[in-house]
Amino acid sequence: MRIKKGDTVFVRTGADKGKTGKVLSVDVGKKSLVIEGINMRNKHQRPTQKQPKGGIVSMEQPIHLSNVAIYSSSLSGPTKVASRVITEGNKKKRVRVCRKTGEEI
């Protein structure tokens, strides 16, 4: 999976099309992401010891991986990702890079 927790992504389709947000969690098995402030839904919360009132809570729901792209700040838009192997001394390190500009993500 080329998108990781902490990346900034651009939403390509759906109700939140055109918005950007930070990835909060990634589910590799379901190929879905939870993005901060994107795909918000209301959940009816039962009263608990932590929240004795309960009520309606607004929370982020997962969005499929195919509906987002990594956001490039230099391009101010979405970009495709490639991986490149960089050698530092005797160690080889794989890094993700922007396909258009070649800068490291």
C-alpha cells in the first residue's frame, strides 16, 4: 500500500470530492483509510461511564483506497507515487517519490 498513516491525501470521488486531509488510520485488509474531517457520519452513542449523557457523535468513517490520491504540496494537487531505492553507505533504503517532480514524499 503506497499510502501511510500521517500522509496528506486528496479525495477524488464521493461527497467530499476535492477536499484534502491527513490519514488517521489504514486498514490494509479492507484497503480503506480513515481521513481527518472526511466522510463524517453521525453515530448514536449509548450512555457509558465515560460519557454519561451519550447522544449523537459525529465521527470519520473509512473511505476506499481507490478514491484518494497522495497530495503534493509543491504541485498543489494530487500526484502518483513511485518508489526508488537509495543507498546510504552500505544500507539500501526504499523511499516514495512524486512521479512528476521526483521529490521525496
